[in-house]
Amino acid sequence: MINNYHIISISHQTLDVRDIGQFALQHSDTCSVDQQLELIKEKFQLEELQYLNTCNRMEFIFFTSSEIDSDFFHRFFKEVNPTLSDTVIQKIDSFVSHYSGEQAISHILEVSSSLDSLVVGEREIFRQYRQSYTRSENLDIVGPKLRMLEKSVVVAAKEVYAKTKIGEKSLSIVALAIEELLLRKPDRSSKVLLIGAGETNALMLKFLIKKGYHNVRVYNRTLDNAAKLSEKYNVEAAHLGELPKYNDGFDIIIACTGATSAVLTEDIYKNILNRDKQNKLIIDLAVPRNVEEAIVDLHNVTYVAIDHLRERAAVNLESRKEEIVDAKLILKKHLVAFVKEYQQRQIQKVLTSVPKEVKAIKEKALNQRFKKDIDGLDPQAQELIHSMMDYMEKSFVAVPMKLAKESVA
């Protein structure tokens, strides 16, 4: 049933982005995110599962016949993050969105086409959706149901970006952050500390180099990832553990790691600040935040975080309202096509046994039920009866197939 498609979503639509991270799967010393996904699929009897995690949303996309209710949400998110308090768990219905059936399909079509994004028109979410599917595919936790959905999503999103101007001059979170930086007109010789070497900061570094900022030092928990950026962009790289010892001055800090608690603490900041009184620009693109709030409260900083970019995103949304209308018409067409294709596949699946069943009936009639009567006929009559039965077999197989196609046309 198409109602077995489900999506559990927590996003900027229902929760402050700084709080979304607590509902993300967490890597630990004993269990990786991939292992958690496999365990969740098994524990909650999900036939297929896909997990999309971005800076402003968590989407659990799955196919199951199990009942999805408040109790399911409570148990599910307690499994996702065992450290969630009972108070948060009890209130989870107020900021978790649940979609099923056609609503689920419509939701993920809008998400992947960036209609539901913090920054409408940014294409990054489409890439992230495809990556999330590939990850689940590599884990062998998706099958024909989510594979069919993924193909529909890809075709629909590509058509939206190709036939509307929704992505024209799009501003991703990274681009918005760079724009915030450039508005302050820092000198090209400014010293930049980049904390984290993941995809977001890799894009940030790419933009920085393009804009002429080459005095960059990358810190990361995994030195190999920092070294790759160092080699590609000819910047310095160091292990995150060395950050507290840094004393060569800085002007800008850009932080984005997968850590679930502050990476840049007030103690570390005081050490690297080294009594410098000049205003510093700190851009924190992590969820949850990588920068301890005390730094903002106690020091001379200009602080930019994802939630601070909401106002600029609102301007982005206003300029794309007409494009959203056109995009939704395109997605509606793909939703209708998906539902029709799904119904056809289910009917075809049921009807695959029809030829075998009809053939068995024919064989029983010829070789058991009417065998004596047929054996008493002359060879010419026997041949005619066999020909008639072959014709009837083909006709009985064709009729339900034809009616099934017409019923979903």
C-alpha cells in the first residue's frame, strides 16, 4: 500500500535550528551512524530506510506496515538519541512532522527541489538527498520501494531546476555565510581559522580562496581530511587538538563540525585570543552550534550562525514566490505519475501469478477432469479442443492485464 511510505521530519519549520542536532543520529565509540541505521531498521521492523541529515533538517524516510503513532515517536527518538530527556520525549509530537502515503511523497519531492528549504532555491539539498540514498543503498537498507521513490525524486527535482528560475542566483547556507563575511569587507590578508573539514567547510574554503583569502589554517579531528584540503588549496592544516595551543593571531573563525557539543569553548577562545581586543568575526554553521555561547557574551565578536541567516533567507523566499507556484505544478504532475506507477506495479505484482494459475486450470481440465471424454474423441477433435484451450488460456491471461492497466490510466 502506498500508505506504507512514511517520513518523520524535524526541520527549521518546527524547531530552532540550534536545537535540531539533538535529534540526529550520533556517532559513538561503540556504534557508528551506519550501525545505528541498521539497528533502527531491524528494531522498528522497517522494510526500507533512508536517513537525510542536513544543517537544518532531519528526515527519516521509510516503508513499513507498522502503526506510526505517538508511542512510536517516543520509542524511535529514544533510540536515535538515548540522552534525550523524558521532558523532551513527551513534547516531541509538537515539533515532529509525520507524513504518510501521498503526503510523504509530496513532502520529499518539495524537500529535494528546495521548496521546503531554509533557503528556497539552493541546490545543495538535492545533492544531499541523493547522497543519503546512496548511503542507505550501500548499507543494503533500501529496496524497490525507496528505489522507485528516489528515481521519481531525481527526475522531478531536475525538471524544477531546469524549467523554473527557482535556483537562479540561489543562495545556499554557505553562500549566505560568505556574503555575510564580505559585507564586513575584511582585508584579504586576514587570518582565517577553519574548524572542521567536512563538506560545508570545504565549500567555505573554496569560496574563500576564490575571493582572495589565502591565509587560512584548517583544524579537524581527523587530520587526513584537513590534509586533503591543505593540499588542494595550499593552506595550513592541523589536528583539532592543537587548536588551544595556537597563538599566531586570527581575524575570522569559521566553524562547522559534526560534534554534538561546543568545539570552540570559552577557555580555548581566551587562549588563542591571547588578550587581543580587536573585534573578531565568528561564523558558526554547525547544528548544534560549535561555538560556546559564553564567547559571544563575554568577548568582542561579530557572531553569525545559521539561525542568523533566516532574515536573508526570507528575502530569498520573497523573490521566488512566483517560481514556487510553477515548481509546485511540476511536482504535482510527478506525484500523480508516481502514484499511478506504484499502483500499476502493485497490480502487476499480484497478476504475475495469473498465467501460472490459468495454465494449471487448463492442464487439470485436459489431463484430469475431462481426460476420458477427450481420449474418446478422434484425433482431429482432440487437436481442436487443445487449440481452443490454448486460445482460452491466452485470452484469460490478457483480460485481467488489460483491465488492470485501464483501471489506473
